[in-house]
Amino acid sequence: MERSASRRVWLDPVVLTVGIAFLVFAVWQALNHLLFMEALRLPMLTYHLVSLATETVAAALIAIVVLRAVLRKNRELAELNRLRDLLTNSLVHDLRQPLTALLTGLFTVEQDPSLSEETKEMIAISREGGDKLLGMVSDLLDVSRLESGQPLIQSASLSPERFIRPGVSAVEQIAQEQEIQLTVELPERLSHVDGDEERLRRVVMNLVGNALKFTPAGGQVSVSAREDSAAGRLDVSVVDTGPGIPKELQGRIFDKFAVLDTAASAARTSSGLGLTFSKMVVEAHGGEIWVESEPGQGSSFRFWLPLERVSG
């Protein structure tokens, strides 16, 4: 496997072009010396002037060849990315409709009073799995739209309660099943933000769900918010007692499809699309999101949103 990967690197067109270019330059250096010093016996000053001129021209030609190869490779990669995104969007659209129909059917069947408790429990589990899958599909579609610059955020005056508590409630069952203490601490009064209620709810749901995923049984996940009137912003925190994330991996935690493995923390940190979606939504609201973590001491995901501007 490693040998084939190494062979692919050396056979890459850009690597081959650079290697051949430097080989040609080395051969030219030798011929240059033999031609001007040995054959033509030019004086030393003349030799250096002619050599400098020819080497400058040769270097320029090599640079042009290498640049053309790099640009061609970049165009190929850009086209591959475009085709990948096109295929992804097509698959997402094709998946969303039948998945929604499936969940609607399960909800309808669940209302049948003649169902046994065991059957109702199985349907509830199926609906929960379907809801998670639909959330992943929605995240992927929204990330694609945000990346393409499409207007997506529909802002309105919004109380933080309306997206924080529902976001936590969406994954509360997971906390109960994993015996994790999940708490929410919100002041009685918080100023409104200009926000998209549904997408901010999914941000909270993703952050809490990610925290629960990597917190062991008996651990704690706490969600809190506070208002910074002086800075004109709302601060939201999701803190867990999981294994933590090494410093060298924290810069990649919000990358698209990031899967970070670390033997040091004995933890596998996977952000998939949930954290990427969260970052893009928070930034689309004019806010910022980041992670603070130490191996063995848990993680703290924090983001802030601008408070609603009150006219007058």
C-alpha cells in the first residue's frame, strides 16, 4: 500500500515536470561549462556574463513549464471538486424526498392505538434514526449552499430560549441512554438576536450531540449562555467531560468531513459535517465559533452571536 502510494506521488505530472526540469538544468550547467570554458576558451568575465544570461533564460523557461503544469493540475482538481459537489447535491436531493416520506409514514403508523408498546418502541427508534439521517442530509445540503454563496439565513428577532432549549431537547434521549448528566443554564432574561431559528437550533443540537458522543457514561455535558452587553453579543458554551482534543488537532476540528484520530488521547474525534455546518451558520450570522480543550480535561465549544440592534 505504501509503495503504491509512493509510486503515485513520483508519477504525478507536476512532480515529474519539476524533476525533469531540474535534470535539464543540471545537464545544461555541465554543457555550459564545457562549451564556453573548454571549447571556446572565453575569458572568465565573458564566461560568467554569458553563463548568467543563458542560465537566467533557462530558469525562466523551466519556471514557465512548471507553472503551466501546476495550473493544469489545479484546473483538473477544480473540475473534480465541481463534479463531486454536483454528484453530492444530486444524491442529497434524491435522498431527502423518500426519507421525508418514510418518516411521515412512520409517524402516521405510530398514531394507531392498536399497536403494542413493543411495536411503538421500535417505531420510535426507527423515527429517531431517520431524524438523525435527515439532519445529516440537511446539513450537507446547507453546507453546499453556503459554500456556493447562496442566501440561506432567514433572520428574525429571536429569543435565545427558542433555539437553545429545543436544540438540547433534540438529543436529550441520547444523554439518558448513555447515563450522561445534561444540564442547561440560562439567565431569566436574555436580549434577542437576529437569527435563523431552525438553523441555530441545529447548531446547538450538533454541538451537544458531538459532546455526548465523546463523553463517557457518568460524565457531564453542560450548556450555558450569557449576555455581554458591552460587546453587544450573546455567548453560548457547550462543555463536556470527555477525553479532550490535542492542540495540534483543534485547528482542523471544523474542517469538512474531518476525521481526526489521536492515540495520545485514546479518542477518535470526528466532526463529519455537523461542526462544519455549525461554523458556517454562526459565521453567516456575523459571529464566531471555536473550541477550547486539553487532553484528559474535556472540551468546551463556544460561539457568540451579535445581539439584535434596537433602532431609535
